[in-house]
Amino acid sequence: MFLFIFFWIVFALVVGVLAAGRGRKGFGWTILACLISPPLAAAFLFAIADRSPHAREPVAQTHTGCPHCEGRILCEARVCRHCGADVSV
């Protein structure tokens, strides 16, 4: 029984750390996970929006659309991997 309670608390702490990484209050999510269950609290956590500052950062623009077939290719590509057209400028 002690082992079950130990793992319950450890997993609740893991949920708290995950919540803090997603811009939520880690202590509150740890308490919530202890009261309900850590897997259920984790499911709730990942179901709601991410509030962390890095969630709103723009993604690096590494791909672009091929002008011929609109397939996603690297910006540095010379030939489209989808249609084989020359895309070098």
C-alpha cells in the first residue's frame, strides 16, 4: 500500500512540473492530481490551452510551397521533391 501512495504522489508531482512548463500553477495542479488521479489530471492539463511564453513564439520558417505543385519543400531546395520542377531563383 505504501508503494501505491508513493507512486501516486510522485506522478502528481510530475503533473505539477508539466503544468508549470505549460504556463500553469504547478502547486495547484499537483494538489489537483493528488485529489483526483494523476493520469486524469494530466489528461485535463493537455486538453486545455498552453499558456507558456514559448507557445506564442513564431515557428522558424524553414519550408515553403512549391510554385508548381504547392508541395511543402525546404526554402533552400533547388528541385521540388514532389514534382521534380526547378525551384531555384
